[in-house]
Amino acid sequence: MGREIRNKQNQLARECITSALIQLVREKPLSAVSVKELTARAGVSRMTFYRNYTSTEDVLISRIQDILAQYRQDDAERERQGRFYDAERVRHGLTYFYRHRDFADSLTRCGLSDIFLRELTKFALDKWLPRRDDPVEQYRLVSFVGILFNSYMTWVQSSQRLSLEDLTGQIAAICQKAYL
């Protein structure tokens, strides 16, 4: 069997595991989900699970990291001058959240959005602050991630009363004032 076929099969197995875990955490806490139950729901073997993950939380972290890797690739293709908090980057970030809203919303409903925020913060620090010797810039970046994440979550929970464009403008205006 060729490497490409194995990779596609492995990707399909990962998607089945992630989907099954999201279904299960809608029914009960993540801590109550066993690997046996998860693999049965996903239709994969325990060996397949452990070839890809070390724990049920690792499934979620891995999916978040996949989403952020896609974001990084897309952002690199559109790389431009400007700050991490400029309106175009805010719009791009919010659009990415919205594209993956079912996953993000599932994490929130399950009380696991802190995992997403933690991984998003790590990603932002690695992308926009590779050297950690500027504590002021580090605090700016971490606070920006909090603004972006919490504004998005509030927007979704309020049934998106503002347009995405209006939300982008509000966040960009807040950041412009805060970071000047």
C-alpha cells in the first residue's frame, strides 16, 4: 500500500475520532469519555487511536493545531506589512474562527474553550513574537488574543447581532487605541 493511501486512511481515521469525540463530549464531560468508548463510536481500533494520540484531550489539541497550521499557511500566502492587530489580520482571524465554528462552538458547549484559547495564545506568540525578550510586546500580543477570542465567543453567543465586518471594525478600533 502506498504512502499516500496510508496518509489518506490515517487522515480519515483522525477525522472520525475527532467527530466521535465531539459527539461524546456533548453528552458528557471529557474526563468521562474512555478511549474504548471513543474508538467504538469512531469505528476505529485502539491501535489506530494510540498511533495518533496519547489521550482524549490530545485529540482536541491536535485538531486545534491543525486549524492553526492551516491559518499559518494561509496567512503566509497573504503576508504583508502591518501589526498583528491591524484590521485585515483581525478580519482574517475572525473569518477563520467562523469557518471552524462548529468545532469551536462544540468546545465552548463542553466547557473546553480554554484549550482553544491556550493553543491560540501559544500559536500567536510563536508566529508574531519569536523572541520573548520584549515583555511589553508579549503582553500586547497575549491581550490581543484574549480580545479576539472573547469577542468572537461573545459574538457567537449573541447570535451574531453585528456583521463580521462591524465586529472586525470594533476590535480593530479597540486595539488601535490600546496599542498606540
